[in-house]
Amino acid sequence: MKKITLLASILFMGFASVQAQDEEPLTNLALNKTATASSQFRDNLGPSYAFDGIANSTGSRWSAADHKGTGDGEINTGENSWLQVDLGEALEFNKILITEFSNKINKYRIEVTDDATDDLSWESILGDVEQTFEGIKGKVNPWPEITFPAVTKRYVRLWIIESFTFRGSGVLDEPSICEMEIYNDPSLSTGLTSTDADKLLSLNVDGEQLQIKTAQAVNSVKVIDLSGRTVIEQPFNSTISVANLSSGVYLVQLETSEGTLITRKIVKK
Ligand SMILES: [Ca+2]
């Protein structure tokens, strides 16, 4: 009996070491780094608990704000709260894993900067993201993996744009993040093709405005009509006026900082 156990142990160890050789564990760049937040519910639910390496415990989490409100009838839903981590230096990363208590957040964005004191310097990595999965109330819920072309920045923050006021039985919970892990995953960053870049782009004509969302650094924007004439040419801006264009189909061409051209079709109504 002992022999079998020993053999099993050796086999298991052998298997484990092969696994370790094949897959280097990724380093969580945010682990135990300096955390701050817009607010916190209680002393034992401060921002550092979202970066302590304990992802699956309801007891180790940051809670955005006191959901019971200020006592004057105001209820704080935790919307427009933020959770920030200082990586210590500018580090490259392309993946964020988040676990949330009770899954209240239904719209968020991830922002990065090298100067946390300059409000205008924060850049959104993926624009405003709708949270579509349904989590379980009172449990730790892992979000779908958040991946994007690698960025190199020092500060990262999760901005909570919208959260549910009531869920399930009508009990109100404040938004609460159990853990936010930040990784540079080499399996994601190899060879970003123009097709991949194209997928990351969202172009939306909203009335007289062309809204551009992209995870890539873009230098310039061209709008070309179907006869091949350039009708707009300017440095990149996430909002571009198309008020002067007549109704019809146009091509929008973005030149990335790497020189890649991304072309998409839009319709001006
Ligand atoms: Ca935690």
C-alpha cells in the first residue's frame, strides 16, 4: 500500500515538474502594490484588500462606499467610484483579472497613466465596457478575462461607471472588488496583426460626431469618400465632427503609431 502511495507521489511530482517547465506561472504585477480608492465602506474593506493575492474570499475585498447612504436619504450606489493601484514603475501588461463580490457592476472602464496626479492624463484602455455576465449574489464572481494590446504604464485604475442599485431579493450591496490582478501574458502579446488591431476598434457615427474607440496608439485619421477623395484629415481625436459631410458611405483610415493602417467603413445618415 505504501509502495503504491510512494509511486503515485513520484509520478505526481514528475508530472508537476513537467507542468512547471511548460508553463511559467505569470507574475501578478499588482500584488501587494500601493492601493488607493475614491472611497471605502469600512476599515476592513479598504483598497489594499483588492491587491493582497486573496481572490476568492468574501472577507478580503475593497468595498466602494457605504450603501446605506449618508443618513439624509441619499443612497450611494458606488457609481463613479474608482480603485487604483500604483505598480511602482511603468510596467508592461496586457491582461487584467477581476473577482467581484455579488457582481453589482454593470459598466466599467480600465484607465492607465504615468502621472496619477494629473486627472487629464488618464487614458481608457478599452473604452466603456458593458458587463454582460450574471454573477451570483453573496459569492465571489470572476469576471471574464480582460485582455488588450500591451500597454506600459505605472498606475492602473478600475472606474465603476454603473452598478445595480438592487439585485435579487432587493438587498442593496455596494460594489466590491475581491481582487484585481494585472499580468503581462506573453501568449497574448505575440504578433498583433492588423486584423487583430481592426477587431479592437469601434467606430460609431452618433449624429454629427464620429466616435472612435481603439486600444492602439493612433497618430492620424483620414475620412475618404467612395470616389477616393479625402474629405477629413487630422491628428487623432476620439471624437471627430462629421457635420460637414453629406449622407453616405465613407472609409475611415487610422494610422497607428506603428505605421499600420486600419480602415473601416462608416455610414453618415
Ligand atoms: Ca483580496
